[in-house]
Amino acid sequence: MSIRNFKFKFRNNKDNIVEFKCEDIVAKILVLEEDILRVIIHNEKGVKLDKTWLVAPGMEDIPFEGRDRFDTTGFSLPKFKLEEKEDFVTITTSKIEAVVNLIDFKITWYYIEGDNKVEFMKDRQTQAYNFKGELGEGIYHYINRDRSEQYFGLGEKSGNLNRYGKRYRMLNIDAMGYDAESTDPLYKHIPFYITRNEETDLSYGIFYDNMSNAIFDMGQELDNYHGHYKYFYSINGDLDYYVIAKKDIPSIVKTFSYMTGKTIFSPKWSLDYSGSTMTYTDMPDAGEQLKKFVDLCEEHDILSGSFQLSSGYTSIGDKRYVFNWNREKIPAPEKLTQYFHEKGLRLCANIKPALLLDHPMFEELKEKGLFVKEENTDNPYLCQYWDELGAHLDFTNIETINWWKNQVTKQLLEYGIDSTWNDNNEYEIWGNSKLNGFGKEMDLELVRSIMPLLMMKSSFEAQKSFNKNERPYLISRSGCPGMQRYVQTWSGDNYTSWKTLKYNIKMGNGLSLSGIYNHGHDIGGFSGNAPEPELFVRWVQQGIMYPRFTIHSWNDDKTVNVPWMYPEYTKTIGNLLKQRNRIVPYIYDLLYKAHKYYEPIIKPTLYDFGNIDKKTFEENDEFMLGSSLLVACVVNKGDRERSVYLPKNEFGWYDFNTHKWYECGKTVTIDAPLDYTPVLVQGGSIIPINEAEVTFKTKSNDERGFYIFPAKGNSRFEYECFEDDGISNDYENNHLLYKFNIVTNESEILVNLETKGNYKPKYNEVSIYLPKEEKRILKINGKVLNKNSKYNLNEL
């Protein structure tokens, strides 16, 4: 096929959709917001897929069948200006302008700044799109690339946070033991990234609503005929992309999070240390091994709030069969869950979306047509699954969904299981296969990445129905944009090494910049041999600062990663877990703000400080926990100090552990012993803590304290902290907000503290703390207090 030009014609402008046509090709631009435009190109017969599961603006849930692809609910649909010239059509809002060259439909994008326009994105001027297959099979979108650009996002990708110069495959696979610096693809499909131009300091986001196997080339490819470019490619689906022209990275991230749906507000117990290992449930006496874990937590005073039950509990022989209890290993599941509950631990059970050929229920489900099927027959599509052949469940079939919900309820929840761990849900089906498609048959490849989303939503519905009074907590390994509506996630089956410790930090930051906020890593490493003692301690130091804190392993040397694995460090690990418990009120407040305000919990320093400190865009090994705590984990063997750059801010930085104050904008060296996580706290911050003395037996104890880290001189700052019972669905009506307004001068720290809401905590007083060397007078609501004093809430 020879290359030719495609001359488009403007056809229509209706309901904020500007439509163009060339032969049988239809192109549409939707004006959704002043700074969000959407481009769709499809055949005149219509889009291949008329539903979306990824776009759910401000929503907590959407129907299993998805939303109409052209439903614009959640967007404001502003007025705009449309101007036609001979070969160009210009669409202008108050914030951006899109100039469409009707020859080949090439778009040039501009920010509007007063009377000036600044170009921020431009389609490649040679063959930007694959209109008639002249570029081969599949969908292409080529964009001009500038050497001064940086790219962030694409989810949990390996390597550096800046994706420039790399090519990534967007495909969910089971990458056990991955190299955190180089392995690609991994577990999640997040077709979204942010471009920042270092020269103009302007950014934009681009999101492709496409769920098929895809490639993002971020400048690895170079072709003399086309100049510098980057591109998106997908083997199936529609070319449907959103341009988010918000200029600054925080606004882009929060907007994308809003567009794909609210982060689930998980119960507070989900922030506790969760034990897990494949080893216990693989053993013949799994039930006793699991009870022994609880007993050893009690013996060593290890604060654990839950345990993740690996799939060995479902085994028949050496294979795993979802929803089957091995009664030889665990004779009475309800007694096991009761034992955990009596000791104050919840249980999360591993479930998988495929059945092996000899699964006791395989033939029944085959007869009912509940599996993904071969393309030209009604036979289940068989593929490799856990060392055997099996078939994946088709979650685009309502009967499958109902069967799954019933199994979750009958085989797990009714036995006392508290949560589902949705695992091995990458759907690695490589041949042509078909789905029920909710009554409209479709190719699996068209919606490959939503299969884990529909699985987790099915589990979510079961949990929500079973216990209507409590907020569900779920975990999923694989997923796509929108998974945050239902689950907490993690970076998959990592490999035990110092390199993983380092690059998992960047991986987590990448997830956060992609709208997935509630996450963590397998502490200690999942695959490989046991971590050496120093590495294990450093990993725990890092893990206690993430919303998901799970020590999980399937070590090659048959060891088990547990807090007491090295007796000489058991007390150290136990104390680190108590440090975690101490800051849970701070993390819980961040989880609420992620849910309510689309704010990331974990983030790179560039997120909060990039607007005033360009040095934060350099690669580093730090991350922010909220906007107050700068976590500077040790990632090199043998180090007992940590050099860390302190981003420029208004009030400087304090060492969270020693309270020493540092000037901002400098690189400092701080102590990094094995006893605590090296953390800096931004001046002008308030950190809520649990100051109760806790042990394994009293881990539910909770008393509130607030650390105020003031500016040195004159300042004003505010802080608001959310608190509730930690579990009920009625949190919007039954909660407590602490509202601080702080004014400082050379001699005084004046605190105005108010509370709002009807939730009554168990404690009557809160403690107020200041840094150790602080000499100024502390006043709370006009009352002079010592710097470490209690304040009675009844006085508010």
C-alpha cells in the first residue's frame, strides 16, 4: 500500500463534539473541560467497543457492563470557539487551543496565556495516524518529541522514574522474580503518562482509553525520515485519547485520578502489618503453621493486624484449586478464622480466576459456558496456569459473576474470612479467544486489561453485600486505571536484592503519578533466597512508610520472611512495627484524603516541590509520605548515614527522629542507624500520632497526639486531620475533623484548635508536642501549655 494524504472535512459541531470525516474515517474532538479535550478516530460504522470501564469521573463504582463510551457525565462541557479556514479548524477554550490540519488530521496544541500561546504538543507531521493500515496492523499515534522532555507515569514500570528514551510494553503478565531496574512488562496496564518540558516547565497528560496489548515508545526509536517522535501502538481497540492540559504535574495527576474514579476508603486495619508467606499454606499442617504465626507474633510482641492466606489452602496434591478447602491441611476453616479473630487479626484469602482441568467444578462450569472460549468453538480456551492446563473465567458473563460472588460468600466470607486477595489475574491468554461480552460476543484482546478489574469488582460486590456495615478491603495484583475504586495493590512478586529495594521506590512513585495511590511492595523480597539481615531490616524500614505493609515471600531456599527470622534483630523489627503503629493516624488521614480529594499518599519530591525547585526532577531514591514526611531510606549495603537533598520550601526541615532543624535547598547527611527509618519532616507541618503504649495484646489501644513542627520565625499554616471509627460505611456522617490554625512569631507559637463532627473517640485528651529544642511559649486557644502537654477535648 502506498502512502497518500487524507483530506478531512469538518462535518458537525454538536453537544461539545466536533466531527470530521474523510472517506469512511470519522474523527471527533470532544471538549470536556476548559483544559481537557478528547480525540477519537474510528470507522464510520462506529467504534469497536461502545463501552468504557476506565473512565468514571468522580465515581466510586460503575456497572459491570461498563459506561457508554460517549457518556460525558462528570465533565462540565464548557463553551468554546470554533474557527474554520481553508485547511484548518481551530478549537479554542479559555485555557487551550487545538489547531487541526485537515490534511491527515494533524493536531497542534497550545496553552493560552493571556494574549500569548505556547505550543505544548504536536502530532508528528508525517503519518501521525494509521488511517488505512499503511503503517501495518493496529492503532498508532505518533507525537513530536523534544529532547528537553521528561516522561512520568505508565504505572509500575521498572527503572528510573523518568521514562524518557525507553520503550515499554503495556501488557499484564506474571513477572515473578522481576528485575526492578529492567524487566518489562509487569503486572498492570496503565496507558497514561505525563510529559514535562524542562525548558518551558510546562506539562500535560495523555491517556489512551484502550485495553489491549500496547506499546509506548518514549524516544527509544529514531527514524531519519520523521524527526524525533514518541508513539502509542495497540494491536486492537479504538484510538481514543484524552489530553489533560493542566500545566503542573499535581493538577494532572489529581485530574486523571478523578477521571478514573475514587480511591476506595479501606478500613483502618488494612494499614496494620499483614503477615504472609506461601510456605505456611503449602505445608501439610498448614492450619497449625498459621496458628503458630499468631502465637509467635504474641511471643515476640509483633504488632500484626492481619494475615494474607496464600493459595496452598486450596491444594489437592501439589496443585491449587480456587474455592476448595484442603481439609487435611485445615480441617475446620471457621475455627482457624476464629483463632485469628480472638487474637485481633483479620484473614485475607488468596483467590485466582482460573480453574485447572481437573478442578472438581471444572465440568460444571464448562457446561454452563462460564469460561473464556476458543475463537471458533464453545470449548474453554486452555492455557498454561500454575504448572498445569486450565481455563480462565469469563467475567463479561453475568452468570460467571454471580457464580463467583456466591463462591466468595459461601467458601470464604461465611467461614469468617475478612478480605479477598485477588491474585494471578493477569489473564495470560495468547491465542484468539472470545468472551460473552455481556451478551454481545467480543474478542478477549479488545478488553484484555479489564478482566482483572471485573474480577475484583465481583469480589468487592460479594464483600459489600455480605457485611453492609463495614467498608470492604480487597487486594489485587493486576489491574488497570480504575482499579483504585475497589482494591489496594502492590508491585508484584519482586526479587530479593538491594537493587529491588532501590527501584521499588521509583516503581511506587510511578504508580502514584498514574493515579494508583494505595500500594506497597513485598517486604524482604518474594522470590530468591532469604534477604540478609541488614537488607531485611532496611526493607522493613522502607515498608512501614507505605500504605500497604506486608512481609511476603516464597524463598528459593525454603526459608520464610518473618519478623523473627533473625533473632538478633527481632527486637529491632518489633520496634519498627511500633514506629509504624505510631504514625498510622497520619497514614489513615492520607488514605481519607486520597479518597476524598484525589491526593496521592506516596509521591516523588517533584510532586510537591517541582514548581519551586527544579532539582527535585533529578533522579533520586526518596519519596514523600503525604506532604509532610520526606522518607530517605538506605538503599546501599553497609551505609549508616544517608545523604539527602532537602527541597526548597518556606520553613526548612526537621529530622523527624532527632528534631534537628536543617535549612532547605541543600544536601545534608543524616544518621541512618538500623533502629529507625531516616525521615525528614517539613517545617510548618503537624503529624498526628498514636501515643498509646501498645503490645500485641493491646494493639487496639489508641490515644491521640499531635507533633507540631513550626517555622523558626513568623509564619502561618493550617492542618486538618480526619478521624472516625476506622471501619464503618457511615464515615461521612460520623467522623471528627481536627482543624489547626497556627501562627508563630519570635516568642510564641499560637495554636487555634477546633473540632468538627459528631464522632466521639475513646480518649478525652490530645497531647501536643513540639521539637525538643523549641523554647517559645505554646498557647492553645489562648491557654498557655508546656510544649509536651495534654489538652482536654471537652474544652473545645
